[in-house]
Amino acid sequence: MKNENPVLKSVKPVVENSFHVKINFERIKEVARELRDYVFPQQGYDFFPELKRDDLIQFTFILNSINFQFREFRKPWRKFKVKYEGRIYGGFFGLAYSLRKALESDVPILDSRFLTKLNEKEALKFLKGNIVIPMFKERVQILREIGKVLDEKYDGKFSNFLMVSNRAFYKGKGLVERLAREFLSFNDIRIYKPTGTVVKFYKRAQLLLAMLHCNPKSGFKLRDIGELTVFADYKLPQALRDLGILEYSSKLAYKVDNFILIPEGSDEEIEIRACTIYSSHLLCGEINKYRKDKVTENMIDEYLWLKGKESKKPRHFTKTIHY
């Protein structure tokens, strides 16, 4: 019997009881028809340095362990940016090139023992661009945490962690669940108060495994890549709202459109993320009714993320390490 993704299973009660966010199911069908012949983009990996397999896996893990929140939480809402070989890169790509520059400057960021003892002065060498990266202290703490676990349990290498399984989800023993248990910053869960439901988002954990799976140089493949959901961040709901698939209550719309912080763990934040995952899952299924070359939710995620980057509307702001 096919195992149901625990992320998808956990968001259903939220969707069924959601007050602040609604899914327009008819609009999902309309968008699916519009995308029936669409050529979905695939992420390139030019931002990765040339590394041996184990080091490439280590780099990907470290990158995704601190892949969150690139804008300041106050006006003028500056975004973290880095200059690399004459070009400016922002957000996730800014972080990737910042780590790449660190390696090229002989900062041993792939060494678990270096990470375990990382201090803020050393961290500023690769976490400062046009501004010090938002939530700087949280990132330093996470890097110390992952360094310690890698050093104590996996001989310093994340590639050794991957040897335990090639499944993301498998009866509580998949790699996503292990990441959440052993590296606590990946334990991306919430309690949805109206139902008391434990909601499992696991955004960075799923994204990490998808990135490794899709990069041919990593040598890593997930058996159940099709079981991954989209990665619930702030760009995807922005795109889904533009498409008319997600509809916000007037109160929530006012907050989002006026850059008012949505607290982490609030009903509003949980509903935004849960409805993002569930509506994207339905959209993927509807699109595949028209196609022989089936798309995955990973591909839907890339499409929506790029659409979100094009959006002229504000996205929701939540201070969190999870996205």
C-alpha cells in the first residue's frame, strides 16, 4: 500500500477548517487547463561550486540548513545581496554565492568541527553582503548545531546520513523524519489550535532532498521523489493568490498588503502554508489529467516560485527559521 505523505495528511484538517484562507477549487481546474501544454522550468545548478561528491552533498546540506528569511523585518525591507564575479545575487542565490566565495577564500565551511565552534566574527565573513543577513544569530546557532550532530554521529559528513535510506517518507523512518529528529532546526511543525492538529510542513527538509535528487552531480536519488509536496514558503502563496487559487479574508489581506507581521504559529500563518501545499497538490493532479509526461509537485513548486518572484503584490511576512 502506498504511504501517504505525512505532510499532506497533516494539512488536510487545516484546509477543512480554514477561516482566513480559502482555496478556489474551480480556479485550480481553470489554471490546470491553461498549463496543460506548459513546458515546466527546471532548476539549474550553476550556483554550486565544483566539488567532489561528498563535498557537494555537504555544501547542499549547509546551504539548506540556513536557507530562510533574506529580507529585513522593518522598512526599507532591504534584501540580503552578494556580489560575485561582477554580478549581484539576492536571497537564496545570494546565500549560495556567499558560501561559494567563502570556500574560494579558504574558509572551511564544510568542516563539521569548524561549524561546531563557529563564532560570530568568523560567520560574518560569509553571512554579510550589502547587509548582515537577517536572523544572523539564529543562523550561527544552526550551523553550530548541525556541525555538532555531524561530528558526533556521522563522522562529519552528511553523505553518511544519506546512507541510511533513499526514501523521503517511509513509515516514520524516511530521511525527512530523521532530519527533523536529529537536526532540530529542520523540525518544521506547528500546532493548529482550532483542531489541535500537529501540522508537519518540513519545508527545508523536503527542499534539501529534492535539490540533491535533481542535481546529477550529487549521485543521490530518492525512490519516492513524487511523494514530496511543494515547499511551503512565502513566494508560493504569493503566486497562488495572484492566480486566484488562494483567497484571503479581508483581515488577512489587509495585513499582507500592508506588510504587517503574521506571527509564526498563528492560525493565519498555518492556514497560508497548509492551503499552499494542498492546493498545489490538487493543481498537480489536475494538470496531469491532460498530460502523458506527468509533472511532479517539485516541478509545480519551481513554476510557482518563479511566478512569485514576478509578483507585484506583497508577500506575507513571518519571522521564522523555517522559510
